[in-house]
Amino acid sequence: MSETKSNMEQIVSLAKRRGFIYPGSDVYGGLSGTWDYGPLGVALKRNIMQLWWQMFVDERDDMYGVDAAILMNQKVWQASGHVDTFTDPLVECENCKGRFRADKLEDENVCPACGKENTFGPARQFNMMFKTNVGPVDDEASISYLRPETAQGIFTNYKNVVDTFYPDLPFGLAQQGKAFRNEISPRDFIFRSREFEQMEIEYFVNPANWEESFEHWRQQVWRWTQALGLRDDMVHELEVPEDDRAHYSQRTIDFEFDFPIGREELLGLAYRTDFDLMNIQNASGKSMEYTVKGTNDKFVPHVIEPSFGVERALMAVLSSAYTVDEVNGEQREFLKLPDHLAPVKFAVSPLLKNKPELVEKAREVYTILKKKYGAVMWDDNGNIGKRYRRQDEIGTPHCVVIDFDTIEKDGMVTVRDRDTTEQRRVSIEEL
Ligand code: ATP
């Protein structure tokens, strides 16, 4: 069986055709940088987010979840530095009026839209936050922003959680949710969108021990990429040199992945020192100090931040799973998704849909599996070959078929494996 990994366009097309991801506002011609999840996409995305929550919150005893409001007091974004510095350099072509991110141009003298040379004026800093007003009055005081990261919703709740739970250091706060960035050039499918989801952890540590926690989270990131089914040799650590790091970071590792579009950032791991809590302390006048239990030892904790993007994880999972091979002389496209991420775990079919006795038995099996696994699909459309192909394309690991032997002979059903296409007879209880 020969397998070839294929390119981005085929994945985007499969994602749309099979109900994973559609362009946002599709009926109206779309809205650049936005994407909508269809029934299978939302299932896959939730499986990824649920896996993360399970690994990093539920299975640990030093982690606390939060879910902060997306709209926050504008002081949050002033204190964090986002109002002043959350910018990308923007250039405009004098010929076609196209606008581009200066640091991502392939050739900074040639306009990628109209092809003219030397038409760019000087770069200006463009703030990527979406601005809005809270309440009916449009004035300075009512300004707010759609959050450009989930992290600040964690930092602003640090004191609340310490006051209510008083956890021992080190401990972490975790949050999942939407983030919005008015990217100058959204591109590459869901890789760079204007609305996306993050899963972030702020792990509060005694500054004397930051290196140990940084190393711990570095290992946890590898556990995560493995749990997503990503091959180790396609994940790369990029130690970000001092000049390229955010000014508050004393160490950053970008974890990159070999996407079909090239090697790009999948997620980040940063040592943010006490930068954020000190900003909050200074701007709010409230102490962010932590007192070590049973001592007079007081300090503002430092922070290790693993920051995960849901879309980039999903794109890495889809592109790793996308496989083309040949079955019985015909080309087959399928998603080799890990079982625990697959949106549908089992598809159940009667061999023929016009035989009531087969349909009845198949419905019985469907109900049993549905109770047990939840993510089970009824599929009686077209012939068996077509059903297998359709289920292969959406990454269903097992197809169960009920035929006459099931009813007349042995009570066994056929289970067909997605990857090997092998079929086995098993009893219903065994499923
Ligand atoms: P990039 O350099 O690619 O713009 P970044 O360094 O600005 O990313 P961070 O601010 O570190 O990204 O955000 C943390 C994570 O959030 C990223 O690793 C990525 O997974 C995700 N992310 C950031 N921006 C986007 C976006 N526009 N679309 C989708 N995911 C994003």
C-alpha cells in the first residue's frame, strides 16, 4: 500500500466537502480571516480541547480552570502593553492600495498584489486589537477590545483564586477560549485567522525555581504533541534568540511543526517573569504578592506560560492524518486520525437498506454503541463501498455492517478497519 501525504488545497477541500470547516459567512461571499466549524469540525475541535483540559487540568492537582469574560476593562490592555505595542508593521502599495505586513513580504520591494516595484511607503505600526464600545455611549471611557489573548483573563483572576483557594506554589491557572486579532493578512486556511481559540496556562512559580518548571512544561508540550498523534520528527523546538523575544520574556521556545505550508509556529512556551502581575499591581494599586504558607516569605510570583492555539493544533492533526493510498487499484483519500480524536468512532450500517430485518438489527447495534460511545453515526446511504469511502474520508476508525449471517447464523457483525481495510467478524458484545 503506497501512501503519499498531500498538500493544503486537498485538505481544505476535504474539510469543506465533508463538513469539518467552511469559510465564515460563506453564503455572503465570506469574511476574510474567519472560519465556521461544521458538525464534524466542531466534534474534532472539542475532542482536542477536551483532551487538553483532561491532561492539564483534570489529571493534575496543581491546576485550576477559569473562564473569564472576553470583554475586559480597557485598563487591562493599557497595563499589559497591548494598547501601545500589540502591533504589526503595515505597508501600503501606492499603486494598488493593497496593504501588507511588512515583515512577512517575500520581497520588500515588490508588491505581491500588483507586482509593481518600489511602491511601498514607510511602514507604520498597526494595532491588531478589535476595538468596540461597551454600552450606548461612544466615548473614550466606554472603549473596550475583543481580547487578543486569553492570558490576561487569567492574570486578572490570579488574586481571586489565591484568595479563595490559597494553593501552594507552584500552581497554574488554565483557560480555553476565543481570541481576536485583526491580522493584516490572514492566510493559510485556519493557520492565521482573525478569530481563533487559545488554550493557555499561566504557571505561577517561586522565581528561584523557574528553570525547573520551564523544563517541566517543555516535557508536557511533547506529551501533548504526542497525544495529538503528531510525529516527533515533525515537531521542532526553536529557542528564540534574545533579540526576537518579547521584551518581558527571559526565555522562549517556539514549538514549530512541519505543516503542508512549511515549518511554522504551532505553540509557544515562555518565561514571562513577574511582568504581568507587576503591571497589574502597579496599575491597580492592589498587591499581587504571594505569602508562602507558614512563613513571612512574600514575593510576586513569576510565570511560565505554555500557550496553545486550537486551530494550529487542529491543522497539524488534519495534515498529519491526511493520507492517500490505493485500494483495489483505486486511489483512496482518508484521515488516519487517532481513535480518541476521531469525530465519529463507529459507523453502523445494514448491508441493504431495503431489508427491514437487517435495518432492525442494525438499529439495535447502533443504539447499543451510541449509548456506549456517543459519537456513532448511522450510515445507510449508497452501497457499502461508498459508505466505507465516506467514512474513511472523515476518519471513522471502525465501520460495523449487519448482514444476513448476523441474523440467520451467528449473531456476529463485520467490523472493517479504516487503515488496513481488513474485515473481521466479531460478536456485538465485543464491539
Ligand atoms: P505568530 O508569530 O504566528 O503571529 P504569535 O507568536 O503572535 O504567532 P502568540 O501571541 O504567542 O502567537 O499566541 C500563542 C498561540 O496562539 C500561537 O502559538 C498560535 O498557536 C495561536 N495563534 C496566534 N495568532 C493566531 C492566529 N492569528 N490564528 C490562529 N492561531 C493563532
